Amino acid sequence: MSFTLQAIAERLGGVLDGDGGLVITGVSGLQDARPGDLSFVTDARYEKLIEETRASALLVGKEFGACRLPVIRCAQPEIALEVLAECFRPARAEPSGQVDAAAQVAASARLGAAVTVMPFAFVGDAAEIGDRSVLFPGVYVGAHAAIGADCVLHPNVVVLDRVRIGARVVIHAGSVLGADGFGYRPVPEGLCKIEHIGTVEVEDDVEIGACVAIDRARFGRTLIGRGAKIDNLVQVAHNVRVGRGTAIAAQTGVSGSTTIGDACMIGGQAGIVGHIRIGDRTLVAARAGVSKDVKEGSILYGYHARQHLDKKREDAALRRLPKLLERVRELEARVRALEAARKADGESPAD
Amino acid sequence: MSFTLQAIAERLGGVLDGDGGLVITGVSGLQDARPGDLSFVTDARYEKLIEETRASALLVGKEFGACRLPVIRCAQPEIALEVLAECFRPARAEPSGQVDAAAQVAASARLGAAVTVMPFAFVGDAAEIGDRSVLFPGVYVGAHAAIGADCVLHPNVVVLDRVRIGARVVIHAGSVLGADGFGYRPVPEGLCKIEHIGTVEVEDDVEIGACVAIDRARFGRTLIGRGAKIDNLVQVAHNVRVGRGTAIAAQTGVSGSTTIGDACMIGGQAGIVGHIRIGDRTLVAARAGVSKDVKEGSILYGYHARQHLDKKREDAALRRLPKLLERVRELEARVRALEAARKADGESPAD
Amino acid sequence: MSFTLQAIAERLGGVLDGDGGLVITGVSGLQDARPGDLSFVTDARYEKLIEETRASALLVGKEFGACRLPVIRCAQPEIALEVLAECFRPARAEPSGQVDAAAQVAASARLGAAVTVMPFAFVGDAAEIGDRSVLFPGVYVGAHAAIGADCVLHPNVVVLDRVRIGARVVIHAGSVLGADGFGYRPVPEGLCKIEHIGTVEVEDDVEIGACVAIDRARFGRTLIGRGAKIDNLVQVAHNVRVGRGTAIAAQTGVSGSTTIGDACMIGGQAGIVGHIRIGDRTLVAARAGVSKDVKEGSILYGYHARQHLDKKREDAALRRLPKLLERVRELEARVRALEAARKADGESPAD
């Protein structure tokens, strides 16, 4: 793939400053770029890398200053980057729209039109796969599970019995939907398994990362709302509800029966206890621990997550703590001196 | 599946208050319930949801008050729920008890009676699989590994060479038992791999979640004790011992050579350093970090986990810290004033 | 396998103290050892286990004292252990060097000499696999991906399209390289996927644990430097660079576009935010949270990771906080008393 810089500037609706005849053959970050690459500066932190980059040209914002390299100035460089990604996206093989001879599909399964089932994928009894959906090698779809239209299940994804997946859902490799919830009752002999007869339901337009675990409900369903996005290695326990358009970053865990509202942003490695309710549009910082109900629009962070401002104040105080100890020690000495002096006054009648 | 409310009340040994002829077709939480469902209130937190539920009837505790819906009152609603789960459990296909033609089982492997090996499962040289055990698609059992009787290995589970699994063990999808421990010696050229020639041993009645990693020992074995329960995405490093009947919640990590006692409860996202010993019946809170030996019966929580009560006290103090800073600042001013006054007294001979 | 103690002592270059004719049949830790086993004491913490061990002999350091068991004294017991591991390593089957009939390799893929592709492994269009590399069952290698020579991809590893892997790379079971980075743009309708057209590049001599997720770059590449070692369940986001010889322990997460230097040691469950730069030879403690650029040679720990010594000081202060509150309360009372006395002095003209 190659385009002239002029052609790219036109495609992006940007203003070209430099040689429009330059031939661009790829897109890359400043550090990795090679001659022929168009690179980009969308974050001031990276400006210092411009000196060393081997890129042939740069995509920059409107207000970007002069530069030793040809630049394309765009009002919205982030969106221009998306257009660039489309231009330079490597061709992908079209799905075959067929069931490979080395796949195993139960006779009672119902497949829509142009479904692709690749080798070593398995589709169980009475499962349904919607039109044009693609099952990569090693995918397992359990009995009575239902996958909507235009879904992509990447290699080795496991969708267990009776799990329901909407349309246009993408699940990355190695994720598991519908394993039993983690529940045991203590009995004299040890731990007795609590049966989980519910299921998982994933609404339309959800994307789920790699190596994610979403457990089935005890009764009813664990629910991933329409348009939610879940990153790699996330744990979603039984009976959790993730709201519509909510994003959960990598390695976060959500314990059983918790409800997360719509349009929330949950950072990476956060932990959310069970049986709570997080209001819509809440922001949970990376690594925050949330243990109580949270009203909509909250901003939480910290090991014991609290509202952003309280926590900031406390953290600032914490950093002054060693000094505070010294100040108190000094105060004690001074008060002691004052008391001693006072006592001395009393004892030696100065007056 | 459907039962009259009367039949269910009898089955649960509960007291019916309402129309016993009502036909119940499912069980669900208050929020998800549809007409025909029996729902349940086992936690006072959820009582406020009763007004809005579409459930047709409720399972409640003995002391539960009046209600707009028919109710079944039970002395132990949690156990009644287990009985309900059994009544309404969807039928599961019986395992075939056979090796599928699309599976691959080494000629030297020894399979017990009625073992089910599903398509694309692989059983290595001299591996043993006990009676009635089920290997789902994509399961890998390495050479000389041994799986006991009545085990279930869900799709894409990997049990590597020489790993030993007891009877009635369930391993959920995507988990890996017996990868090499993470050990390297620094040498001038970089990091030199430390060989791990030991194995993993899992005793009877263990359940292991999805996407769990349990590494093999350097020498000897990593041991998961009888009846232990391990949740999704947990890391168990080389040479760890998990005690009998111990439960470990999701995303927790246990570093190398640590011993966890019997009947412990470890919360989610906890971290336990290597080479320590945690006594029996210890409770470790979610997200706690444990870095020292702990005697039996301990209750630990916090980023630097300490005994529960100490930690509670410290956390309470922490919340007062910003205020404390102000108090000390004020004290300093007052002491300064006292000192100045005193000095003035000394200088201007008032007497 | 069995050797006399004498033979082992010679092989290890150690000094034998005891019956050289003793036959040793295995190596094990003190707790697990059985008669016939050689055990070892390389850490003083474990000395107390010697009394109870059933081992027949011990490998110890030069300075180790008298002992009830035969011992071999070695100057470098850690290295002697490596030699022992080699002696007692169970035989492993040689890879077949062939493509199994139950594997699926695209006609356009290029395989080097003596490549082993086991059953149910899949190699996509135009993929390359280097000489002598081994693909275990369930491995997926995407289109145009390239694997170097002498690599081992354990069962169910997924290497997606265009990912490039160097020579002598080991990837443990269930890991996923090249899933899309987690990036969305908020738009009025919800979250719009940001395309990730870059790739992952893994240099020579890297080892990657089980259930690891390494995402592909938006543009360019996510890079794992030569000789880096990554433990189980680690998350490496899009466009991250991990330096040469750097080790990252289990369950750590590295957010997008961060650069980690060479020869760093990152503990388990650490979290590193996006877009920062961690200098060479930095040590990050287990569970530390790193949110800022860090210069080379740093030692970081804590929830808000800071330099080791500052943090130690702050933690010590934190433990005194409850007591500090009491001291301030007491100081306040004493200052109040002093002020009252002073006021009384002023009111009752004592002079």
C-alpha cells in the first residue's frame, strides 16, 4: 500500500505543509517509524521524539508549530488517525462462509446464512449461530447456546451451554463465557457447591477482550449490556450486570450480583465487591477498590475508593505524615517547657 | 419444566401463603423475573426490589412480613434455593462415555470405563484417565499425566506432562495446570531459566475456575489440597501448597513456595508473597497483600495486610488525617503565642 | 533414574559427608521428600524442617553445620541444584518433526526443517514457522504471522495475524498474542472502536507464561525485547515496549504505549499506567502502582509507587497514626490548660 502525501492530506481533509509528492508506505509511532512512514503527534508528551524520528512526514494538530518534516495539519488528528488506519489496514482474508470439514457441528444446531466455522471449532446440540458469524479454530459453543448475526469468536473462545450472545459481538481469543459462578456453602465436611443454573447474556455490539471470564448466574443471568466493552483478563462474576456502553479495562474484577450502570468507565485492575450498585456514568480509576453503593456520575479512586477530591486531600496529607510526626514531637517538647516554666513560676513565688 | 406453587412448597418443606395452584415455570432474581417465575428474598438489601418485580411468587425466610405476592416461607431459604435449583436445572446431555473419532488418544494412554473424550481433545503417551471422566473439546492431557475418576475437564483445559489430578475434580475452561514455574538466575548475558522438573498434584474434590494458572514445582510438587476451591484467573506459583477445603477467589495470586493452611478463605485480587506460611482457617480479605507468616485463625486485610482490628483503627485514623494537619497547625500557633507571651513576661519585668 | 550419593557429589563438585553408597532416586523439597530423595537447604528459613524430613540426604552450602543426615556441601548450592535438575529431569518425548495429519496448515504457509505441528493446531495463510519449532495441539498461528526457529508454542497458544516471534521463544499454554488493543472513541451513540492495524513483535529468547495477553499496536508494534521473561496472566497493552532482559511477574498489567527499560524486574500484580517511561534496571515491587516516568535504577513500591526509602518512611509513619491522634488530643488539652492559666493570670493580677 502506498499513497502520496498529497493524496493523504486530501483524504484527511488536512492542510499540507511540505512536499505533496512524497510517497507514504505506512503509519507508525515516532519511535518505530522508518523512512516512508507517516507518523503523528497527538500528545504534547511525544513532541520531544520528533528530533529522532525516522518518519518521512507527520500528522499534527492545527496549532502545531514549524517542523523539520513535512506535516499534514488536521483539526481533529485523532479522527484523522482513524481514517489513516482504514487506508493502511492490511487486507484480511474474507471468511469462507462455510463450515470446514474439520469442524464439528451438531446435527441439531441451526446455522444462519454464510456462517464460517473453521477447523477444530465445535458447535453443540441445538446451538444457534446467526448469519455471517465467524467461529475461529478451537471455538466451543455449548448446547442450546445462541450467537447472533455478524459475530466474531476468535480462536479458542468458549461459550458454554445456554449462553446468549447478541449481534455484532466480538470475543477475543481464549475468553470463557458461562463457567459456573464461584459459590459454596460451608458444611461440616467442607465446601458444598452451589448450583448455578442461570446463564450469561451478552447484548448487541459488545466487545470482549482475550482471556476474560464471565460466569453464569445462579438463577437468571449475568448481563453484559449493549455496546459495553471489556478488556483482557477481566473477571465478571455470577449475576453481575454491566450497563450499556460501559467500558472495563484490563484485569478488573467484579464480584457477584453487583450492578454497574450505563456509560461507566472502569480503569484497569480495579476491584468491585459483590452486591453493590454503581450509578450511571461513574468513573472508577485504575486499581481502585469499590466496596459501597455509588451514585451516578461519581469519580472514585484509591485502594478504598472514595470520591476523587476527598481522596486527593487525604493522599496529600499522607505524604506530609512523616513531617507531621516531627512537628508533634517538637510541639510536645515546647508544651512541656511551658508547663515546666509555669510550674516553676508557681513554686518560686516570683511576685 | 413447571410445578404448582403447592408442589414446590411441599418439596421445600415450606409454609405456603397464597394460591397453591399457581404454576411456576422458572426461578429468577427479583430484577430479572418474569411472570411465572418464583423469585426469592434471602438478603434484606433486596427487599426494596419487591415492589417492582414481575415474579409471580416469592421464597422468603420464616420471619418475613406480609407481601403483595404469594410466598413460601422456609426456615433455611438458602438451602431451599439449592433444592429449587435442582428442580429447575435444565437437562444436560449425558456424556457419551466414548472416545470421539475426532479426538486423539495415544495408544499407550490408559482410559478407564465409560471415559468421554470429545472432538479435538488430545491425550498424550501413557496418560491415565479415570472411570467416567469427561474431556471436553480442545482439552490437552500431557504425557504421563493422570486424571482420576469422575472428573470434568471443560473445553480447552490444559493439563501438562506428569500432572496428577484426583477424583471428582472439575476444571473450568481455559485453565492451565503444570506450566513451568517462573524462575531465572541472573547471569552476565541476561536471565538463565531454572528448570522445573517437579509437577502439580490436585487432590480429590477440588474445583478450579476458568483461565487459572497453576505452575509445576521446581522439584516435588505444587499441591492443591482435597476439597479446595479456586476461582477464575487465579495464579498459583511453583511449589505452593493450598490446604484442604481452602477457597481462593478470583484474580488472587500466590507466589512461589508459599503454604496456605486448611479451611482458609482468600478473597479476590489478594496477593500473597512467596515462601510464607498461612495458618489454617485464616481469612484474607479481598485485595489484601500478605507478606509475612500468619498464624492460624487470623483475619487479614489491607494493602499491607495486618490483623483486622489494627488495620481498622489505622484506616479510621487515616480518614482524620487532613483534619489532624489543621489541628497541629493551630496548636503550633497557640504554643507560639504562649511562648511569646512568656518571653514578653520575662523581658518586661512585670513583677 | 538413580545415582549413588558419591556419584552425585562428584557431579556437583561437592564435598560428601556420609555414606557415598546410598542410592538416590529423586530430588524433592524437605516437606515432600521420601526415602531415597536428596533434599536441599538453600535458605536458612527452611532449616527447621530438617528434623522432620524423610529425605535420605541433603545438598547444603559450604558453611552448613553438622547434620543427622548425609550431606553434600557445595560452594554454590543454587547452581548445584540446576545440575541436579538436569540429572533427574524426566525423559521427554522428542518432537516428531512432522505435521500431524490432524493439524491444519495452509498451503501457502512456509514451514522450516523438522517443524512439529501437533493435532488440531492451525497455521494460517502465508504464515512462517522456523526450523525445529514445535506447535502443540490447539495452537493457532494467524495469517502472515512469523515464528522463528526453535520455538515452543504450548497447547492452545494463539498467535494472531502478522505477529512476529523471534527464535528460541517459549510461549506457555493459553496465551494470546495480537488481540486488538483496547481503544474506543466516545461518540454520541456510545463507544466507537479504534482500529489497531499494528502488530506484536517478540524478539529472540523470550519466555511468556500461561494465559498472558499481549495486544497488538494501533500502528507499528507492541514490542517484547530480547530475553524478556513474562509470567502468567500478565496484561501487556497495545504499543507497550518491554526492554531486553526485563522480567515481569504474574498478574501485572502494563497500560498502552508505556516503555519499560532493559533489565527491569517488575513484581507480581503491579500496575503500570499508560504513556510513561520506566528507566533501565528499575525494580518495581509486587503490587506497586506506577503512574509517572521513572529514571533508571529506581526502586519503587507501594500503592502509589514512590522511591523505596520515602515510602518506607511514610509507611512507618502511617503505623503510628492512631497513636499520633491521641498525642495531638492530649497536646490540645495541655495547651488549653496553659492558655486558661495564662488568662487567669491576666484577669487576677497576680503581680
